[in-house]
Amino acid sequence: MAGSKLVLEGRVSVNAFILGLSVVVIPLIRTWFGHFDWVFDYLTETLGKIAICIHIAVINGLLLIIYRGPLYKVAVRACFLGLTFGCGLIISFSETTWRHFGWYMCSLSFFHYSEYLVTAVINPRSLSLDSFLLNHSVEYTLAAVSSWIEFTVEKLTVPDAPWSYEPGLQSSSHDTLPLGPMKCTQSFHSTAKGPTFPVNTDGTPWHPQHPSASS
């Protein structure tokens, strides 16, 4: 009985993630059908951004109608991550100097969502909202926000500096972290409050350390 509920939560997360990702449809329509005057007029510049905001509002309304209680909490988080991934793709493929930050958004959102999805697949008994790792720790949040602020300041003040590509370099480590749960299978708990794992405390680890590991 519990297993079927957890499987349902996994399916809800997939549907909601795809729903959030659907934000990329708007720029695709603009690209494919931009030769129509009305498409060009309503999906470019400011009106295009308004269309994306309306799209997001409609998606949230659909989630409120379709899901209730715990399922809505799962859906809204997965949808937010899908939306972040989609916006990252839009930025990455647009004519902007911020495209590397777009790839970083894709990497970070994929990491958090894959944590939940992988846990749902390999160890559904431990599945919870904490499996998204969105509330990992104060330190994790401060580190992430600080890196965003640092990147923004550097991009605005020294746009051509080589270290401005740092988020793109960080993305590779984020993308390899979900491999850890796959190796651990059912012994893995994808929460910051899970079991204790041995951690290299004498220096920087040679391999990326999963955020769920604690010293």
C-alpha cells in the first residue's frame, strides 16, 4: 500500500517536472513560427516575457486543481525545478553573455530533481520531500546564494574575465553526484538527515562528495 503511494509520488514529480519544462515551448514557437506577424508581435521582447509569466501562472493553477495535500507539495517542487531547467535552457540558447549561467541553472535543477527521482526508483521507502535536498542546510544555501551573487557582480564588473565561466565548470560535479545513489541502491537515503558516511576531513576529496554525506 505504501509502495504504491510512493510510486505515485514519483510519477507526479515526473509529470510536474515536464509541465514546468514546457516553458521552453514559448521561445520554440517564436523560433518556428516567427514569420507570422502576430507570433512575432506577441512573443518577442517584453510581451514574450509576459507570455512566459502567464504560462507559469497557468501551470501553477493546473497544479492546484489537479493535486491536493502531499501530492501538491511534491508537484510544486518538481515543477519549480522543471521551470528552472527550462529557463536555463532558454538563457543558454539565447544571444546573451549569461548563457553559462543558464547551463548552471540546468545543472543545479537537474541535480536536485534527480535526487528525488533516483530515490523514488531505487529506495521508495525513504522517499520524502527532503529527497529534493532543497532544504539541505543553511550552509549549503548560503554557499549557493553567495556564488550567484559573486558571479553576478563579476559578470557586471568584469564581463570578459576567464573566471566568469565558473558556474559552467561546477556543473560537471553536480551532474555526477546522482551516480552515488545508484551505486548504494536501497541502502541510500537521499536526505541531509540520513546515516553517517565516512568523509575526507583532512583536505579536499578527490571525488565529488554527495551532499547527503555527513561527517
